Amino acid sequence: MKKLLFIALTTSFISTSVMARKVKFGTVAPAGTPWAQTLEDIKKRVKKKSKGKLKIKTYLGGSLGGELEILQKIRRGNIQGGGLTSAALASVIPELDVLELPYLFESSEEADYILDNHLFEIYNELFKKKDLILVTWAENGWRNLGHKSKGIKKPSDLKGEKMRSQESKVHLAFWEAMGAAPQAISVPETLPALQTGVVQGFDNTPLFTLAAEWHTAIKHFTLSGHIYQPAAIVYSARFWKKTKEADRVILLDRGRDLAPESRLSVRALGDELVSVLKDSGITVYELSKSEKQAFKDILLPLHTKLVSNIGGQAQKIYDIIIKAKAEFKNK
């Protein structure tokens, strides 16, 4: 009887273990942010729809490493999915660098229209070739300039300054065009680099700046809006191949329909975040139209050279964007 009971319990345990499939999901997005909430919503829906057979475990705040480390783990199948910025994903899909060209997009609405209506399919195919499954676009938002000791009002203010750069060719090119000395540093290492003076500043969105606590190491923040940065939710193709079709449907959840909702949750904070920066003792400066133009005069001519250097389908994608910009303007 005891032997039979033991076998029954063991069989039950094994069966339960097989049924409850864990899906590890990595991101540098900190807890308590709209990004984390979006992932939490996906986690709950997947668990509910699969009746507990699929369980997403989120690793927030870079606990699995910087974005490049997370991306490597996803492609190798060590973790099953993640939320990553387009700059990080461009390390394996170079054509994503096109989206981060300085002053490429003129508004959030324009970026949404082009990403959703003109670019999803072409990028979807590029993702597949690099062992990634594109679920939906997300966003980091408009990047601005933070500095430890001075406000940035003109390009020459950045000359010779050691600035943290995202690990991206386009981002490095942006800083170099400004005459700065860019230092490619991962997200988890950025705050210590600011605190110890390894770098004097960085660029990022107000939301990420506050969530990652980078604001604690600066005194000035300039609203330059020089790069609109998309992000993406992806799964590992290696994991995907081993997943049943019924489970794939659940894991894709609402797929591309998530994009508008995710963006709105990030943008809804808007002016409130700028107020928080000000309340933290940071001087916030917004570039005037003419001041922003001084940056554009240097950066817009870089597009042709950067697109050529990116290679692959970069020129085709850039041409699609330019045509879609005109279409959006006239609609």
C-alpha cells in the first residue's frame, strides 16, 4: 500500500511539474514602472488562459544582466523571452538602428503610425532570421540629456564631455557628432559610473531616468527629444520551436494590439515626471525651436552616412519611413 501511494504521489508530482511550464522573461525595466505593469498584465493573462500550465516569471531591473546579456540569453534559449530597446536589439538586427537616427521622427503619433502600419512585417522577418519572435512594439520614448554639473543648451556644451552611451553604433555616432567622448556602459553599471565620475552625463527618457535612479547623480536635465526609442517584446525562437501551437497562441496574448496600450501607459505620466525631476532639485531646461534646430543641423546630415553604414535592408527601411512620413503628414 505504501509503495503504491508513493508511486501515485510521485506520478502526480511529475505530471504537475510537466504541466506547469515556466517562461523566464528578462528586462532592464525597473519594478514600479508602466513597462513592469504591462509585463505583469501579460503574466496574469497567460496564467489564466493556460489554466496555470504556463507561468511567466519576470526578472526586472537588469537582474539577469544588461540588455546585451539578456538578448544573448534569449537567443541561446537560456531564457524564453524579454523586453528590449531597439538599440540593444540592433546588436544582432542592425536595421533596427535606422529607427534610432537622431530627429528621425517628429512626433509620437508619427512614430506610432509608421511602426504599426509600415514596418512591423519587414522587421518581423528580420527578427525570425536572428532566432527571435517579435510579439509587439513597445517604447522607451523620447531621449533627453542629463548632466551632473551643467545644462546642455547647444551642441558645443557637450564637447569633450564623457557621456554614457547605450551600446549602439547610432548612439555612439550621435555623441561623437556632438564632440563628446561616449562611454558604452550597460544599464546596471550606469549609476555607479555617474556617482564615481566615470561619466558626466547620459541620455534617456524622464521615466527611465527616475526609475533607474540616475536622477540622483545629476543636477541638470535638458528636454532635447533627440531620439525616439522604440522597444519590443520578444520570445526565443529556440523556445518557440519546442512550444505547442495552442501555447503559442496564449503566449502571443493580444500580440500587436498591446502596442497602443503600452505606449499610452508610458506617455500618460508625461509632465508629471518632469515635475518630479524638478522637485528633486534638478534644473530642467527645454530647448527652444531654434536651439533644437542647431542640433538638427548637425545630426540630420548624418542620416545618409549612417544608413549606408548599417547596410542590409537599412536603405529600404529608411525609404519606407520617409515615404510614410509624407503620407502621415497629408492624411
